[in-house]
Amino acid sequence: MTNVSTLQSLIGGRWLGAEPHLPLLSALNSKLVYHTHAEKIDFEEAVVYARRTGVPALMALDFQTRAARLKALATYLMGRKEELYAISHHTGATRADSWVDVEGGIGTLYAFASMGSRELPSSNVLHEGPAIALGKRGGFAGTHILVPRGGLAVHINAFNFPIWGLLEKFAPSFLAAMPCIGKPATATSYLTEAVVRMMHESGLLPDGAIQLVIGSTGDLLDRLNGADAVTFTGSADTALKLRANQNLLTNSVPFTAEADSLNCAILGPDVTPDDPEFDLFVKEVAREMTGKAGQKCTAIRRIIVPESRVDAVAERLRERLAKIVVGDPSLEGVRMGALASMDQQRDVAERVAMLAEGNEVVFGARDGFAPVGEGSANGAFFAPTLLLCRNAMRNDAVHDVEAFGPVSTMMTYNGIDEAVALAARGKGSLVSTLCTKDPMVAARAVPGLAAYHGRVLVLEREAAVDSTGHGSPLPQLKHGGPGRAGGGEELGGIRAVRHFLQRAALQGSPTMLAAVTGEYVRGAAVQESALHPFRKYFEDLRMGDSLLTHRRTVTEADIVGFGGISGDFFYMHFDEIAARDSQFGKRIAHGYFVLSAAAGLFVSPAPGPVLANYGLDNLRFITPVGIGDTIRARLTCKRKVDRNRTDEKGVGQGVVAWDVQVTNQHDELVASYDILTLVMKKH
């Protein structure tokens, strides 16, 4: 780059910053590439803008609309990803490293857009049911709802994933209608600034949905209140300082930390050097040591192996690490880049010296370390370093000191219980990997590992075909860990959105609960009309539209016929003597016959707005149906979700969930379930 840019903050809807301040250097050669800005940020303005502009703008949309915006934003960013890759080069990352950050971050937007579209309602009230009766006469019930908090989210991120770190926090808070203020680590903030600038330029986000702080957070945390939330990714020490902010404590502001931790990988006692699992283990460890130059909060820091296998593991790791070419990622063949900064290089070197004291250096700078590329002598490169501790039960440093770079320590164990105990010495970590081919080893070790780790990967030949690996948090699964790892939780599907919503218990009549939740609650008032509910278009259906069917008496011929069609000749349906001795005392109809018969009672067979039935939820068979019993069904529109979809002909569709109650001649409930259907729109 010939012109050095001054980064800008996005505050109050405008870009702030012209006067250069702190220099930001390329990790590859220490050349100046950016400056932070010298202008002071008015954090009162930022907070007021989020509250008065961002919150109303987001609340004007519903969950489904926000999910659609996320998808559109992801598509927009994916179209400009190469610009981000070019900037990411200065962080020292290889293309593969940047892929995790750039496309992994954008992919997280896609994932939350998809999950939100499938699982969230067309409103701003999320019903966390089912409702439960709180009185004997049916007039009083209770349930839980989740609603937007009406506040803002402050997302503070580490230097290692400037894009993914922001987007994986932004996506669920955006779905939850919380405007966010992003604060990236200064060293790589130029990459975060680039992606936020694109997000702002897209025009897809409501005003105030996102702001960006380049530099210090100043007194931002002192201006938050109980409606707000703070998330943090970084060191445990910094997490502790932020968590202890007096204002956050006074106002009970939710604070979620995801801190660096001493993650581990365990080679099971059953794995030999001749097993595929042995090679999988070595490959996984080497990848975690060198990917992103070891600068991942999930990287393997402790390699726990049977004492009898330590030499074999060390030899295989040495061979693999010796083949890693370190240097400028733009050069062909380079597989590991630089640390993010010279400060980071010095920090890692200091910590390696602490770890090496009293331990063996199996592989390191002395083994031919020579970064390639112009100016690499001035870059923040660090040699892949493998240490060996033979007395890990008596060595505290290997369980306390983390070198946040391409550094791991092997340690030995005798017996799987000792391996689990060593893993626990990390005092809480984000992830552990257990490599074993024996299910019984996994069954014994995993519960102990799960107590101290937010995620446990069991690695073996079958899983390896599709495994995303030790160090890859997935949007669908929880990311976070106990103890040293911060005690927080991110990602995990719609769970992440729920973290940014306020849960409240709701009590009242079923009719009132239904009105508030937008979802039919049994016992609530229903609307019946001459027009069958299946004849109504999506726009015309109302929650509570209902049909009570005519009756049908179940005969022996029904049971025999259904058995012949289905092939289900279970004795309870056909053996009079055995059935008489059962808990029911008689032959009973197949449960799935009851479902089929109920469908025959409530369907409207002619073509109409109901296009397809694509599933059943919450199916329960309550009371057995015997020969001679008479059943009927009540079909009620329970929930409508407008997913803003059209078919190949451009015809709009919505999703409707129907509550079905099948009762017998005594008005006893015999079957209960929800039917999910696609319903056509008028336009």
C-alpha cells in the first residue's frame, strides 16, 4: 500500500476520524499500513443513538424480517469477500486462515438467517411453551415468553478473528432486535472496519443497528443499564477487569465472556501407531498448532498421550511440523503465516520460556526455522514449538501458562482416568478432543471431560470423514466453556438469540395467553365458521380458527385392515387373549390408525390453499382406543409464520401449525399433536 489510511469509527450514523493516531503495522514485514484515529468518541452519543434510533428501527421489523435481512446481508458480503481477503493478508493469515474468518463469519450470518427463518415467529414475542394449567377449572394457565430487551449490545472482540468475532455476536443480537456497538482489538481493527463499512454501505441494516468503535471503549460501559448486554472474547485477565466494572455490577448488566483457555487433545489408551486414529490425532494436533499461527482460542495447548506412546507421537509430530513452510502467505507453498503483531511475538516468546523451564523442547526454532518472503526478518513470525512435560501431575505451569501462538505441550498419563484428571487441571476450557476407537473409552471419559469443557470432540475414523475438527466452533452448537474459559456461552443455534432476549413468566386465562403469545393455547376461545379452515388462504386464517369434526366409531375391521396395509400385527391389536392380560385389558387400535382416521375426519380433500403437510410435532398417544370407541377431532390454527417465501411460480406461502386434539366418546383426550402445513397466500 502506498497510502496509509486512517481508520474511522461509525458513531451516531456517521463515520468519525481523520487525524491519525496509533500506527498499525503489517504482521508480515512491520510496514505501516493503517492508523487509528485521534478524535475522541462521544459514547453518550453512541448509546443514545442506539436506544433512540436503533431499537425502534429494529423493533419495527419482526424476527422473520430480521432473518431475511441477515440472509441478504450475508449474500452482499459474500460478493465482496475478495476485498476482505486482500486486507486480511496484513494480519499474517494464510488464505485458509482467512477463510475461517471471512467466509466463516459470513457463513454464520447465513446459518442464523436460516435458523431464524425456521424457528422464530412472525412477531417480536417468542413463546417458550407449552402453556400449563394452573387451576382445576381450566381458567388459569401459565407459560413463558421471550421478548426484546429494549437495550443495546456491546461486543468486544479479540484480535485473532476480526470478522468472524464480530459477526458471530452480531447475528443473534440483531435477530433479538438489539442494536450493537462493536469494539474490535486495535491490532487488527482495520479488518473489522472494512466489514462494518460494507455492512453500512449495503443499506440492508436499519439505522442504528450497528456502530463501530476504533480504539478505547472509554466510559462506554459506565453508560449501560440493565436492558443492555456485554459480550467479550479475549484473555481471562481482561475479562475479569471488564466483568468487575462497577456500573455493570450495580445494574446487573449481563456479561458474557469467552476467554482463551488451555484446551487439550487426548490420545486414547486403545490407539496404537498402526491405527488410523493415531494419524488422525497427529494431523489434528499439527493443524491446531499451525492454523492461524496458533492464535485461536480453541487451539490445542495440551497434548495428553499415554506414556507408552509419547515417543511415537513426538516423532510423528516432528516429521509433520518440519514440513510446514512459514512465511508470507502470498508465496506458493507457505502454510503458516505470522502472529498478529510484534507485541504478540514478544508475549509468546516470554511464555514459551516459562513453559520450557524444567521441560523438554521437542521441536522449535532450532529445527531449521527460516520464514520466507521479502521483509520476513521484520515480521511477527514464530516457530512452531512442541514441548514435552513428563511430570504433568506435578507441574503447574503447563496447566496455567498459555502461549497464544503455535505452541503446544505434550504430557504423559497412565490410565484414562488420569488423562481426564490432567484435562481438568486446565480449570475450564472451550474444547477438548478425545481420539479413541473404543466406544467404552469414550463412554468413560466424556462425562468427566464435559464437566470442564464447553465442547467435546470424539475423533475416530468414522467421524473423520465429515468432522469439522477440534478448533471449529459451529453456529448450531454451543461455543464457550466453564471456569478459566469465561463461563459464557455463544452460538448454539437459536439458544444464542434467546441469550439476548428477556424471559418472563406469563399468567392468565388461556385466551389472554393466546392473545399475548400469538399462539393458540388449549382452553382459549376459538372461532368456528361454515368455511373449513383448510379452505382459507394464509392471510385470512386467524389464530384460533377451529373445526370440530363429526364422529367415527372404530371397528374390528378398521384394525384388521390397517394391520394388513401397514404390516403391523403387534399382539395388542390382534391377540384377544394376550391383550386381555395387558394393562389395557382389551385389544386396541394402532396409534397411527387413530392419526389416519383423525386426518380423514378433518381434511378438506379438494385442491385449495393448503399445499402440503410436512410434519408432526409433539405427538402423544394419551388414552387407548378400543373396538367400539368413537373418536372425533378438533383442528385449530395454532400459529402462523410468514417466512416471506414464494414458489417457482411466484405464489407466496406461509407456514401454519395446527393444534389437533383427538377425543373419544367420553371427551377424553386420546391423541395430541401439531400438524405443520404450507399454506398459499392470495397474492
